Amino acid sequence: MTLSRAFGILVARWRVFRKSLEVQPELVDKLVLASCCLNNLLRSDAAQPVMESERLPVQAFDNLDGIRRHPTKYASKVREKI
């Protein structure tokens, strides 16, 4: 796999790579390596079938109506600062 293809996979999964990274240069290597590890972990978990006993009961999703679907103004400001 070429380096540009591998980075394209990371860009597709992690939005942080869609623009310039606003972190200290010494953290870039760690960020990319951590993203690669997380990507590999997610791929390996997705390949394993879910056991019937691990599935959530339908009732687990009954109370989702009260969950906020849009961030508060404060949360949006914090996200933008980060």
C-alpha cells in the first residue's frame, strides 16, 4: 500500500486530517501513529461477528428521544477552540 493511499484511509475515517493540524510538530507523529492503531483496532473488531448474547435488547434504545442532537453553543465554542 502506498503512503498516499494509507493516509487517504486515515483522512476518510478521521476528520482531524482533513485540514492542517493545529498541534505542536512533535505531536504529529504520535497523532498519526495513534490513528493508525485505532484504525487497525476498529477494522479487526468489525471483522469479528457479534455474538447474540452481546446484542443490546431493543428496550435499550427506548429513551433516546431526550438526547440532545445538536451541541450547545458552549460546546461548539470549546470544540472550535480545540
